[in-house]
Amino acid sequence: MPRITVSGSIDPLLSVVLDKGESIFAERNAMVSMDSTLALTGRAKGGLFSALSRKVLNDESFFQQKIEAVDGPGEVLLTPTLPGDVAVLQTGERQYMIADGAYLASTEDVELNAKTQGIGRALLGNSGGFFVIRTGGTGEVAVSGFGSMRAIDLDGSRSVYVDNGHLVAWDTELDYELALNTAKQGFFGKIFHSQTSGEGIVLKFSGQGRLYVCSRNRGGFVDWLFSQMPQEKMVKNE
């Protein structure tokens, strides 16, 4: 079985050591370096329908990188597009939903399927649209978060609110629903506090399971980046 480790505390690299005949799948453009004993090809993992579902319905890459130890054992280094932590999740007894852009790599026996979710969570929750990625099978899957990442374990005795822009992955056994925000007032009070606090629609998780959150909001960062770009000035010729 591939040996997967995470190295480095800032912008870590995912190291995968493969024995001859073993392979791993990774998100497009994830490869940093690999031994010459390995071969890299593009492949629509899971077949045409699954690949189309990930691309058209969930905005993931149609083709993944398949890295296989062809001529002998070797190591490949992978990295996500955005800087941040990487976590390796075990699938089998526990399966996960993965937020948009968080998938990095997975072993060969891990399945990636598109799963429908309710219209409210799709349009307002920003948790992956009408379709989200659900893992299946048994193996390991690597996910990345923008910034630092932390696991939150729920034992059924409490619930937790998550700003959807910071969501990375969550246990399929967890229940989640939309919440306007955490204010204790009525509906109009919640709307007021949403506008004044900057926190709008959030997701409320409950039940038993684990979820992963990251410190930075990709959408918020993109908005800030565009706001810092110099605006073109129109010069009026007289």
C-alpha cells in the first residue's frame, strides 16, 4: 500500500512512496517532483460519468493525474494549488464529503462520487453546489485547506457553526443545516446582525463525527485581492 506522509509546517508537501505496481491519483497539476521509476498519465478516474459529474456538477478536474510505479519503487511529491495545510483522511468505516477545491490525492481503492444535496444548502450554504464530492471504498484521501487546518470532533452532545468558506471536509454521518447566523434574536434580528457582523449564512453541524475547517476563506481572499487592484482611471481630453 502506498506510504503517504505530510512534511513541512508551512505550505507542506505530500510525499507518496510507491512500490512497483502501485499507483495513486492526484488532482491535476498537483505533482511537484517524482522519481524516474514512476510514470504520470491523465485519466478520468471512475469512468466517464463520474469524471463528468466532478467537472460539470462540482467544478473539479475532469482528468486526474495517475502516478504509477512502473519500473520500480519511487517517491512523488504533491502540493495543492493554494498554500495551506494538508490532512490525510482514512476512508472505509468512515466516509467524507469534500468541499470544492479541497481534494488533493487518493489511493486507488478510494471512490469519488457526486452526491446531490438540498436546494437551500446548494444555493445559500456554499458547501459545494447541488452536488458535492463523497468518498467511497477503503483507502486514504488527502485534502487541503487554505491556511492552517483543524479537525473538530463532535460526540453528539453539542453542535458547531461553521462559516461555509472555511469548510474543508466532513463526516457523512454528521447532520448539517443552514443557519442565518448565531445571533439569539428573532428572524429580523438575525438579518440585522448578519449585516453588521459580516457573518451571513452559516452551516450548523450536529451528531457524531469529524469535520475539518481551515483558517482562511478562499472566496474572501479573492474578493480582497480584487479590491486591492488599481482601478483604471479615465482621462478626459479637453
